[in-house]
Amino acid sequence: MEIKTCRFVDASDLFDGCPDAWQMFMDSDPPFSWGDANRTMITAELIQDVILDFFTEDENIENQLDKVLNRLQLTHGAYIDLEN
């Protein structure tokens, strides 16, 4: 048996200071289950794909989404924990 390590970033850190972007993400009905587990890990690429499908004319939300997308670039190889 091999014990493995998983790298992850909390979604609250990823969306820190971006409450409108977080709300838009949650309201988008993303293609995964929030589950009822201790940890719900999804890939950064999945979050990126969901965000890239958003359309808004609100400059404030657009700036928040850009900030989140920039942070996602720093998470290479890590999962995002939705923190159930």
C-alpha cells in the first residue's frame, strides 16, 4: 500500500476578495457535485473552463473573474477544495 499526497488550494483563498465572481460560479450550475464529503476536490482546469464560459458586462465582476483566472495559473498541478 502506498500513501499518496494531494496538493490543494481552498476555494475561499482562490476567490478571496471576489465575492461576485464566487456567487456567479456557484450560480452557474457547474458540472460537478458539491457532495457531502469531507473534501470535494476539483481541478483548476475545470474551474477555469466554467469561468471562461461566463459573460458579463459588469466591469467589477469581470475584474474579479480575471483575478481568479490569474490565481488559477498559480495552482498548476493542485486541486481546488470546495470546502464542504
